[in-house]
Amino acid sequence: MKRSVLLLATMVVSAEGFTQSKLKGPRAKNATAVELAANALPIKFYEIPFGLKGPEAKNLKIWEKAAAETKTVYVRRDRDLPKGPKAKNKKVWKD
């Protein structure tokens, strides 16, 4: 009995600890990009495309696939963005 109560108490404490680390409410709305990315998981992708196509790929079980590698992907270049009228009239297709 003591063991089950101890296990239950440990699970409650750990769940409470994990929920405190997530941003919620106005703090999440006003968070900077660094704060939002602090708890983000890296994107998982396959370096070699999966060979199966069609019905075979659709009916394949997820546990039959090979493991994915985890890598960091940066999607924005560091540059000075225009402000004011220059930003309004910017031609996005001209980089």
C-alpha cells in the first residue's frame, strides 16, 4: 500500500513540475521567439526518401518504418527587415 501511494505521489509531483514549465495565457502571448523555442522539439525527418508509393505506403504500419534522425532546421535568415512604407511596398519576389 505504501509503495502504491508513493508511486502515485511521485507521478503527481512530476506531472505538476512538467506543467509549470509550459507558457500559458498572457505570458505565452507576449513571449519572445527565444522563450517559445526553449521547449520546442527538433524536427524529425528522413534523409533518404521512403521508397514505397501507392497502396503499399498507405497500408504500411508505422512501426515497420526505419527510425528518423533528429536535426535542427533554421527557417529564417538573419537580415535587417525594412520598416514603414518600405516594408509596405516591398516586392517579396525580389530578394
